[in-house]
Amino acid sequence: MTGQVAKLPYSVPTMAEINARPYCGLKAVSTFSGGGGSSLGYRMAGVQVLWASEFIESARETYRANFPSTIIDGRDIREVTPASILEATNLREGELDIFDGSPPCSAFSAAGKGAKGWGREKRYSDGAQQVVDDLFFEYARLVEGLQPKVFIAENVKGLVRGVAIGYFKLILNRLKECGYQVEARVLNAAWLGVPQARERVIFIGVRNDLNAGPVFPKPLPYCYTVREALAGLEAGVEPELSMERYAVGAEWRKLRQGHGSDRYINLVRAHYDAPCPTISANAGNVSAASVTHPVECRKFSVAETRRLCSFPDDFVLNGNPRQQIERMGRAVPPVMMAAVAQTVSKTIFAKAA
């Protein structure tokens, strides 16, 4: 049929193939960078990430292993100044093309505690902890000081629901006050080439003097399924990801593919012929309720999680299997961010050129 987009087999390029792609001329700075999900998406789109910030040491180790040429700053974001970023990147105020960030807002995630979680320290599996509720305003502080041409920020869908809406409006207004046209939309990674139904709020801001507005990627006319994502995967399964000895394992046996538990709210048995439900930071914790394999009483393996989160098979991860899966569960799916970055590059920057 004329105009129909062909569905290609699911495939994510290797790190070598991605690094061989030419740069498009745009330069980015990334904050709250984790193990590099967003940065990898930018690299897929040809954008060069000059500098990144990440507070968690184990995440920085993963980032360094995959992006050795990017400067990685380990300070708490509250200690980072616009001047220090500009000095490190050899840029002046207003020269940066894209300022990226995924400020943690875990209280508003599907597994979070909502308003009850405000002001409490967030604990990570490697022992680090941090109060995260104010970090979006730290992101805005850096936007104001750097004055990038465009900023792109990502957060959980819960930010635009219930009691969080007031907080969302404060963030939106603060970003607009920095001198930008700003729009936020909920995007589903499953309609952007990722075999995972992961909904996230994406903020895009365009500096007022560019005379262009935010533009978001158009959804594909198809999704990839778990079966398509795992096709041909020969990597082994880590035995420590079995749920056999735990209560969630007994509950799992009562579920059909594609169904969740009434007893354990986050326990979901994935379906082979649908996109995977959201893979959270808890997805590698075998005693906790989260998304599971469709037909085996276990969590998805590290190699399977790479596929379902759209990371290359050779993307380097550090730590034990639970920590490796947590790293991907916290990340923006690279293929999703690549779609956002490509759209911004081909529309907003093309108009500004």
C-alpha cells in the first residue's frame, strides 16, 4: 500500500556500528546521565555528547566503559555550575545546542509512594542515597545559566497525574521563565521502535530567539513484541534471577501471559506477542514484584533486558545481574531518545540554520 511504512526485523546496532556513524554537527551536554541510555540515543542520532553528569558511582563506571571520550562529572548536581560546564566544554553561554537531563522523580513513578515519598532519600542498590524531589529545579537553574538552543528533559508519566500535576506546572513555568517555548508530552517507547510499553513525559524547550517551537517524533504504525526482540538471542540466563523460591514465584504460576497480579500490584507476566510491560529499576530483584518472563518463572536475563530496553548486545554493564538490570531499568531507552533527537535535529535545528 502506498505510503505504508515497512516493518523491519527488530535490531539494535552494535556499539562499534553506532560509533562509526558520522556526527551531525550538534553538540550536547547530559545531566542525570545514569549509565548512558540518553547519551547512546543522541549518539545514534549523530549528536556528540561532550560532557555528562552522574552522581551514582556505579552508573559512572558503566558510562565510562561505553563513552570513554565524554567528560563525566561525579558531583552532586547541586554543586555543578553553568560556568564549570562551559569551561569543561570550551563553549560560551548560548552556544550549546542541546541540554539533556532526566532528573529523578521516583516518588511519582508507578511504583513510587506519591506525595508520601516527598523529601525522603532515594536509596540505590549500590548503597548511594539522595533526596531527589528538587532536582528538576536544579536542571532549570543550569538551563537558565547555559542558555542552550534546545533542552530535552525526561521524566515519569506520574508527573502529570493526580497530586503531581501542581508540581508539574511549577516545573513547566520555571522552564518557560528561563526564556523558552516549552511543551511536554507523554510518549510511549513502544511506538518509537522499542519493544517495551514504557510511557515517559518528554519536555522540549526551544530558546525564544530561535523562532521555532517544540517538535515531537511521530509514532510508528507498528510495535515490536517480546518474541521479535528476543529472536536469535543465544546468551545464557543467570540462575540468580529465578523466582522459584519466593512468594512472587508462586503467584506468577497463577497468571496467564500478559496478565498482572491482584495481590502484587507490580507483578506482570509479559506476553510473547506484545511489547514488554515497563521494565523498572526493580526488575532484577527476584523477591520483588515486577515484570517477568512470559513462560519461565524468572526475571528477564541481562541479555534479554538489553534487547527489551533497546541497548546493543555489546553494551557494557558493571555489577551483578540485579545491578545491571537496575541500570537499564532507570535509563531512557536509547532508541526512544534517538527518535526524539533525530526529530529535533531535522526540524528545529533545520529551521534555525
